[in-house]
Amino acid sequence: LAPGLEGSEQDQEASPSSRGLLYGVNAGAQESPQRRQLLSLLAHSAKSLSIQRHTVVAPRGHQVPLFTAVDAQGLLGADGRFYLLDVFRTFPADANFFPEGVTQTQTANGDEENSNSCKEDEEKMSCEKEGWPENYKETSGLPKKISHGLCRLRPELVQAFIQHKHCQFTQRVKEKLDENGGFEECATAGDSRATDAVRAVCKEVGSVSHIIFEMRFNPNVFSPGINFPPSEEAATKLQERLLREAAAFIITHQIPEFLQFCLQSNEAPMDGASLKQALHLRGINLRYLGHVVKAISQSEHKERLRHILRSAIGDIFIRSTRRVFNNFLQGVDVPSLAAAVSHFLGCLLVPHFSASPVGEDTKKKSRRRGRGAGASENTPWSMLTGAELWNLVCQDAVETYDISDSLGSGPNHLVEHYGLQKISLIREFCLKTGVQLRLRDYVFDNLNKAPISPDDVLNIFPVVKHIHMPIADASKIYNAAKNYIQKGLLVQAHEQLKEAAYLFGRACDDLHPEACHCNSLLAKVTYLQGKAAEARSVQLKAVVISERVLGFDHPNTIQQYALLGVYAYAGGEMALAQKCLLRARLLMLTVHGEDHPYTATLDSCLGLMLTDDQTGQFLKNALRLNTSFFGPTDLHTALNQHLLAQWMCSKGDYRGAMTHEKEALSAFNLLFGEDHPQSCCSKEFLSTITKQAVKVERTLRQAAADCTEQALECLSPTSDTILEQMVLVLGIRRITRSDRFQEYKKKHLEKKLAAAKELGLKLPMELQVSDTGCRKEAEDGGNNADEKNSENEKALEEDAPAESAASVLANGHVAGPADEHKTDVDSAREGTGAEVQTATEDQIQSDSGEKKGERNGDANVIPSPPVLKSKLTWADVVSKPTNGTGSKEVNGVASVTANGAVEE
């Protein structure tokens, strides 16, 4: 790329420009059109990455302006293109993991520093405190020294911190203007009060500009051996303060936010890979795993976060074991690798495992193969004992993650105290070290025999850290499709997703994680458009991609299997659907174990799908898990109570069904209020159960009096009802209903109408306030269809005892008037931004064949899926409470707003 850059000594003596070096500390002072063009490109990229332009002092004494870390070098390649090398330190340093001695950046005037050492020490102490929260070191134990100097802040953390500082900026500006008479007075007065307020807040929050909010970071701050000129002293101190605040932001904001997300989501991390992905999405590096464990241990919801604690402890244990294992392999010769690995795993997983001489069988096999006698008794690796290995692992965990007694005294402590499975630990160990073991059942309880023999170790593969290069065009179209989904425009989203999937196939032959997420989202949209067979085909492709790219037992593959089971069920493939869900549950038990919220999701689907006696066991287990993780009054638990009540009705156990439905009703009343549609429907369903129980009791008494046998009538859900419930349990369709939001919209439109009337403006009729506070969506034909729907539903209510299967809807409730449950997809997305709204009752065709639901004058109406036949589905009345955190990213489908906050 750059001839002469790494050439002979004679070439090295030539000027940097003649060797192609245009940018960097060693480039020297030069001026050329190519250098100016390269600096222009670097300035543009630095703006996108929030990197500050700064100046450092080169080893020869001259000042060099930089847009990157001091290690980077800009080259003009032999092909005429520009290249940038050594960009690892592009992002700013993590101040939590730099020793105290190098936190202060040196300046160029060394003589003056030596003469005023005492004064500098005082300034150093005061400057170190600036940016850290009060009692930060006592509570967190940071900053501290780490074994390497490569600790950098992740780009996700930088963006989250900038957003946090911007929220502080706007809040402080508002407070300053309120102190000076308010925004309107400051804006119309024509004086400098508004400008002074902005300038003061810019200095307060640490903006690099004095007139606007702008956050940029210097990647060379806190780097040892870097000298800045005296003119950069003020900017350097500001950068040190910002980097300390950003480092403390991880402990004070990001880790608690991650734990809050895990408290509310049923798709929390299952293993080390998914835990790493979830932490990285919030900018939390894996070196903070010890602080995540401490935060969980100090949390009042420690019991509800036990699955996250289990995954974090397991990941710490395996990562520390991997480092010990790498050192262990250095003293092993190649013919003895299999025996050494089996011995290492025996010491790791079997308590009180001691070194044992190589058996005669192993020696005989080695002689037959023409090799030596295998491992002798005097080899260093064969002398390793379980106690020694455990001490090495615990020592590494303490040094790296700052946890002392969390790992206990042996492997059985992890199993008994945290619920870890040894089979899950072996899986994680193999994934992180590249060891390939034979697929069979391993027994770890036998203390007299090694659980893994040398013949079980088949191979060792290199594990290389890498990143998946983004497919720019396909990712752009994929993100545009997600924006269409947020607006409720499924037809446009479907076209965009098809094009994105095509581009992924052309660019990388679909072997890319984002291609898997794209196909999974395409399958969801296709299913919601009523094309169940096409959705099943696309989802099968997503499953194959996930298996090949991420792994057969990756958590994303488990979720893709569950979705494939639902689409197969929609197409009538009952056996395939059951196999998919049972395989997903088997993989879940292997990867994490049964004690996880997603196991409750799988059990709910299996309870709905299976028809034998296992149905009740799965539903009861799901209820137990949801109650344990989310509490008795959470929406997940309430829905499980309802599903169990529905199953008991199908079995004729109306007394038990009434008990569970009462629990569900009390939870709905607490979550939404007594007037909410979900609470009303639950109350109606409870009334239906009561009436049916009275009817059955009366029938039994009459049969006993007449000495005849009477068949019992049961309320059994239809297949369409079961399908709709599984669609909602797995999150394929999520509808947000918030009465407080409707009230806010109504007040907002009333204020807009009042302001328009005062100004003499005439607003369009679409802005008139309706009964529910939403915009008018239906035309006159739609109103007629509403009346016809109401008449049909009333007829269904009258025939409820005789035709219970026809009147019990997706939630088992008796149908109510459709007019009372209208929603507006676009308007709800405008205000709440909480979840993706993909289907509403207004988009379902009426019995007369007329399509209702015209959104903002758009002529494209989303067709209703033929499998969702009921006029009022469970989705239309079930809502997720707006808790300010946004919704979970499901299989890579982002359904949160930019800041994840819900504003009402």
C-alpha cells in the first residue's frame, strides 16, 4: 500500500512524505494538496465520531494537529487512495481504569513544572476530584489500575453520555430562563439574558463551544507519554473532567438502566454471548462485569435478577478460566493435548479432583497408534490439582473483575449458590477456547473417574475476535423499513424489507447477523398481512441463517425457532410447530436452565399448543416463573393467570378458573384501573365463568335427581384464539393502549382548536376531537360498518351460553362493542414512542367487506390477516404499561425511541 514505509534503513532515512506518510506525529512538517485532502476527510469523520481537534508536541519539539489518537498514521497508498493505520485508540480513554499517576496529562513546559512541584501536587489533587461524583472511590473502588492500557470507552457509551449531557443542558437553560422571567420575555426583550444563560450553561455542562451545545472528546487525554502545548491546558483540563464524568456515567446510570431493563423484559440475556451483546448496546465493557454483580447483590430486586447474576458469574468464571487455560497449554506438547485438556476440565468441574497416573488402557492405545506412551506421570500439566486450578481462577477473577468471594471454594458452590449447570459451563468453555468435545452425556458426580476422557477431546479450533462488516445499502433500507413499521405502514415496510433481504443475499449470501434480523422482521410483517405460508418460508430462512452465523444453540436461534413454531401452527403444521417449540425449550435448558423468564414464554406457547395432560403443567410452570421474576401484579403474570383460567374452563374446572381469573382481574385493575377495557373484559369473562359454573352445577343436580348421566359443557378456545394468544405472548404483535395518553391528546387538540379560534384560523375537520380523544379515522362507510359490527356482537352475546366457542375471543372474553376500543396507530406512535404498533382493530375488515381505518388520508389500508377473525382481539385490549424504558429489542428489531423514554 505504501512502498518504503517498512522498507530498508536507507528508505527509512528518507523524508516521510517520500515514503507516503502524510499524517501522524512522525509525519513531520509538510504541506501538499494530498495532505490537505486527507485532513479534510479526517475532520469530517471526527465530527461524526465526536472527536476533538487538538495539538500535541512531537518528539522533535514541533506541534502537530491531530484528529485521531497519537498512534494513527495517514498514508497515501500506491493505488492513489488514502489509508489510516493504528486506529484502536480512536475513542476516548476510560478514566476508571487508569492509575492515579498518569491521570494528569503533562504539558510542554517541564522546567516550570519541576520548579513548582508542590503547587502542581495541590492542583493535581483538586483536578482529580473534578468530574468524579461525591464518595465515588469509596462506593465503587474506582479508578484503579488494570493490567493493560487499552481501556477505551465504547461508541454506544459516548452517544449515551452526549445525550445525557444534552438533557442536562436543556433543563438547565430552561431553569436559567425561568429565573430571568421566562422564555418568552427573554426572547422578546432584545437583551443579552438569553445569550448569557446559554453561555453559562455551556460552561457548566462542559460544552467545547461557548455559544452552542457541542460535545467532543480528546482520545489522547490520560495517555502516558503525551505532551500538550501550554495553549491546550484549559481544553485538556475540560477533557479530563468530561472523561471522568463519562466513566462515572457507566456506574451511576448505564448499569442501573441495564438492570431495570432486565427486570421488565422476558427476553433478558441467557448466556455469555447475549449478556455481552446486551451490555455493549449500553456501552458497558465486559471489564465492568464485577460491578454488575455488585449492583445486583446490592439491589432490592436481587431475587428477581438471579438469572442475570447467574449469567454474569458464569461469564466471569469462564473468562478467568480461559486465561488460565491459555497459560496451561504453553507447557503441553502436541501429542498430549487431548489428555491435558481432559485433565484440565476434570480439575475444573469435579471437586477435589487430584492428579492421577495415566491408565494402562491409554498407554496401550498410544503404543498401538505408533506413538509414545502418552503423558508421563512427571509432566508439569499432569501434576495440576483441582484446588490449585481453582485458586488460579479465583485470583484472576479478583484481579480482573474485583470480586473476592463470589466464586466460592469449588465448582459445587456455583451450582448450589447460583444455580449454574455444569453442562452450560462446558458449553461456554468450548465456545471461548475452541475446544471441540464429543457429543454425549457427561457425568460429573463420580469423584473416582474423570468425567471427560482424552478420547472425548476431538479438536481445538482457533477463536478469532472479529466484527461483522456492515452492508451499507442493505442496512439503510432495513432501518427505513423499521421506521415505516413505527408509523404503522406495513405495506411500505414489507417492500423495503424485501429489498433489504435481496441486497443482503447479493452482498454476503445472507451470512450476516443483520440479514437474520431482516428476514425475521420480514416474516413478522408478512404474517401480519395475512400471508402465513410465506411468513413460514421466510422464517425458516432466518432460522438457517441464525444457525450458520451465530450457532445452533445461540439465544437468537432459540427465539427464531419459537417464531417458526407459531408460523407453522398458523399454516396447520401442528407436528412441526410442536417440534420447533420443544427444540427451543431443550436448547434453553442446555444454555441456561429452566429458571429464566423466556422459559415461561416457551411454556405458555407449549401450554396453548399441546392437547394432552402436559398443557396444565406447562401453564402452571410459566405462571410460577412469571410470578417469581415479575411479581403477582405484573402484566406477564396477569396474562398467565388468564391463560390458566382459560385452560381450566376447557377442562370443566370452573372453580379453579374463577380463582385465577380473579387474580388476573385484580392485577388489571391495579395496572390500568377499573374503567380500562382490559379490566372490563376480564370482569365480563369472570362473569361468564360464573354463569357457566352455575349452569353446570344446576345440570349436575338435575342429572343426579333423574339418575341419568349428563355431558358437561366446557368453554374451549378455538384454534384462531390460540394462535392470536401465541402471537401476543411471543411479541409478534404489540399494541399499546394508554388512557392517559388519550386524555393528553384530547387536551392537546382542544388547546390547538382554542388557539386557532383565537387567531381566526380554520382547522381541517380531521383535527376535531372524537369520543376517545383520537383523530377521526373512519368515513361514513366505516361508521355503518361499526353499527353492523355492534349488532353482530350483540347477537353473539345473546348466544354466549350455547355457542361459547364463537363468542370467546382471543383473551377468552365476551365480545363488546367495537366502538369502545378504537386505537390510532399513527397518533399513538407520535406521542408515546413506546412500542411498535402493527395491527389494530380499525385495520380489520368488517363483516360487510368494507375496510375501516384510513390513517392521515393515506389510501393504502393494511389488510387484516385471515387467521385473525374475531372483531375484538386480545391484542386490542392488552397493553404494556408505559414505564419510561421503552420496549425490548426483539430478535434485533428495534422498537424503542432514540432515547428510550416515553413521554406522555
